[in-house]
Amino acid sequence: MRLRRVTLTTGGTSVAVWDAPRERWVPLAAAAPLAGGAPPELQAVADDPIALLADPGLRAEAERLAAEVADHDLDTAFSLSPALLPFAPRSLRAFAGWQEHWEQAARTLVGRYFPRVRPVMRAYERVTRTTFPPLRPGPLFFERPCFYVGTHTTFLPDGAELPWPAFCRDLDYELELACVLAHPVRDCTPDEGAAAIGGFVVMNDCSARDVQWEEARRGLFGPLGKTKSFANAMGPELVSADEILPRVGALRGTVRVNGETWSETSTAGMQHTFGELVAEAARGEQLLPGEMLSSGTLPRGCGMELDRWIQPGDALELEIEGVGVLRGTVGARGAG
């Protein structure tokens, strides 16, 4: 099931479900009166996508309702613009999912901001044909999922302008796949963690790279302060876990800037499964519906890995196969 939130012409908002046979969005709150009403349980979650994903019976009712109003014109009943967040996250835990991303991002970070090391780094890798040791993730990366707690209150919807903070010189995007929980869990197994996932969205975890270098070298808590706290963005669609989990390790990803493809990637080779991510986050903690966990940046999913840098006014598109496209425009320097 594909969901998004829309603005009703009559006022308020509603969850809309994608009616694939007719290729249109059907807002539940607008469709219910046309079908002579809807079960009270469905009406109660007509603007709550997490609750809808948590209950297979309600999802079936929503699909039935969409089919019942197939002959009704709903085009004037709602608006997709401006786009709304598909849900309001209760929290954000951002993981690191791919060794390739970690090493290539670190290689560019060091080369850009500490150029004196670049010849040594390149010589070592040319001779040994292995990664320069300081660029490698620590051993804990391989033992269990590693994450930081991000800022969940700064999410921007699809199409929004990405703010460029005054303290940042080198702004970057990060293409990530994120899940949201639909069921509570605590001290769970990876299988139980996977079963708690309600759906998936495309995420952009914006980064201030020059700030990241300073925080990594001179800060107390690593590159996790102002580097990450000012903004992130979420795609307009929330896709149910049953559509994504069976193929979550084989989804294509694409980054386009001003219509030009900057990189192509995939979710293949993720170090830990999403079930393992949930189990790690729930170790000794209660997780609740609405909590969000991101995969980390897909390989070649950020500008720093490519050493290509977005500029004010650029049109950015981040896409993950089967999950959707997240669009945004880069704001003016120092305006955020």
C-alpha cells in the first residue's frame, strides 16, 4: 500500500491511498461520504497513516473504499500542493549502513579539508590496494548496527527549499531509506523488529560538511552536532513494509541534480538488516509507533563521495525504486 497525506478542499487533511488500477490518489475522508460512510474504525484513522499501516484489516477496508468510489470524480476534493509530510516522526535514529559510503566519504572529507595528507593516502592505497586505515569504520560497525539520535523536528516535505545555514560553507545531501515503526517493541529479536515496521520513505539527511570536519577533529561528540541538526527532508509517499521488506536489499537508487544523473546506486550490501537496526535501537529501550530509523547513506548517495557539490538554486531529486522520489530546491547561502 502507498499512502500520502493531502489537503482537503473542504478544509483539514486526510490520508490518501494509491488506487493502482485507476492510477489516482483517493483521500479517505473525502471518499467515505461518497460510499455511504466507512466503518468507524477506518474513519478514526483517516488522517493517521501509522495507525492505518498497523492494522491489516483497516488497510483492506481502505482499499475496498477506494474501489467503491471508482466512478466518482475526486480531482477537486483535495490538493497535493503544497506537499505534506506523510507522517510526523516521533524520533529519528540515523544508522550507518554501508562500508563503501563510509570509506569514500571519509576519503573525500580528509582530502578536501586536510590536503597535506592526500598524497600519503593516495600512495598507501596505490601500493597496498587497500583502504587507508584511518578511513575504515571501527570494528563495532561490523559487530552491530551503529547510530546517532538525530533531530526529528526539522523534517521538510517534498518540494521544499533546503535551507543553507549561515554557519555552513559546504552543504550536502544524503540519499537514505528510512522506515517508521507501526508497533511498539522493546528488547526484540531482528524478526520481531522487522515485524514492527509499518512502512518506508525516501529521506535526505542534509549535512554541513565543513562543520563536520571541525566537529570530528576538534569537538567532544564527533561530527554529530550542527553538522546534522539543521534540516532533513522526507519524500511524500509512505510505502507499506510488505511491499519493501521482501526486496529491501535490491532497490535501485538515483540522484539527479538539475535533471542530470549524478549517481546511481542500490541498497545491496547493507551491513545489517532493518530488523537488526530495530533490535539494536530497542535494546533496553521502549520504541513506539511513529519512531523513524534510517539506513544511512547509500553508496555514492551524497555529493561528498563524488566530490561534486550542490549550489544555491539547484533542483535536487533523490529516488529509491519502489519507494518514491524526494524533490527539493537548494536555498540561498546563509538564508537558513
